[in-house]
Amino acid sequence: MKSSNSNFYTVRMQKILSLSFLGLILTSGSFVLFAGGSSESLEPSTMMTAEEPMSKPMDKPVFMEGLNEAVFAGGCFWGIEGVFERLEGVTDVVSGYSGGEAETAQYKMVGTGRTGHAEAVRIVYDPEVIRYQTLLEVFFSVAHDPTQLNYQGPDVGSEYRSVIFYGDEEQKKMSESYIEELAASGVYRDEIVTELVALEAFYPAEDYHQDFLRLNPDHPYIQYWDMPKIEQLEKVFPELIVEEM
């Protein structure tokens, strides 16, 4: 199924295919350096506490009338949040968890891979400035690799799976259509494994995860795995980036 705005999407697709996947290839190639474990050891030990408070689902709506939300998961939420918060028309990005129950929406529990949660980001955006279709394009071409099943780069486990948590049927149909378009293009050598799941609840992550890339740009994990995504965003979608953060 093709989009009704096929000419627009064809031009956009050509741009994406020509520029965006070098970073993903490099990331996949570098995975062997970290094979066999997650990147959790790279996180500051001061972040981890003996007990973490239970997350509460984010109430709806929590944003001004006229704004929409998108919820994506695709690996560690630090980098995905860092990518989307740079986009013009995005008013807020929150790192969190989705796919499981409130009782298990805690970082250490999610990290076991047995809660059903995925690390996710909730993006609040102005559809008059940036469209859901554009968010999908950034998600698939810059923010993560949708062919990696239950891992992204050095992070291994179902909590790092690729998921679109759609909020309504329109988002579901747009996501299905775009995945079909990408699959037909042949840009990926491997199958796209992104799940489409109805959004039931989103649980904000602990405070120390919020704005992590912006606040910790020199962190080793950020430098090695996430700053290349920011550089790729600047190459592929320079017209979408907010001039001043």
C-alpha cells in the first residue's frame, strides 16, 4: 500500500536511502566489539539505587490542545530521546517504558528482559510543524536499526526491541504503510522486525535517565553509540533541526 502523497515520499525516500544508513552499517559492524553482554556497565554507578520508586503511567492528555504524541522503542532510550528532541515542532521527549505493567516499570526490573517492557520514548509534537510520517522517517533511518531483533548495538534483550506503540488507527496504518514501503525498497538486507503494538500505557523512566544525552555529551556510551546518530540526523535531515536547543 502506497501513500497518497507518493511523489513527496519518493523524493524523501531517495534522500533517506542515499545518506542515512552508513551510520547504521557502522554501528552494526562495531557490535562485535561488545558482543556477549549489554552496555549497562558503562552507566555511572551513582545512578543505581538500592530501591527505585514505582513509575506511574503518564496521564492523558498532558500537553496543550492541538499537540499529538508518538511512542517509539528502539534500543537505549538515551540516544532516541537525543535525536527527537532536536526536531523542530517537537515540544517534549520523555524516556520511559511501555509494553508491561506499572509494577515492573523500573530500570533494573526492565533490564531483566522479563517484564514485557521496552525502553521507549514519548514524543509530543505539533502536527502543524512536523508530521507523524516525518517522525517515522527519522525513527527508521537515524534513531535505530529496525532489522535488529531484540537488540540494538551493544544492548541485548527484549527491552531493546524495535516497537511502534501506535495511539490510534491512523498511526497504525501510516506505520504499516511506511514499513511496507521500506521493505519494498530493498534498502535493508535483513527483514524489518519492528513490532506494531497498541499503546496501553507509558511509564516515565527515572529522573536520571531524562535528557541524558544533552546533560552528559562526553559519557563514553553517548560518544560511541549515540553521537553518530546526531551526526547522521544533521546529514540526512538538516532542515528539521531546531537552530538553538
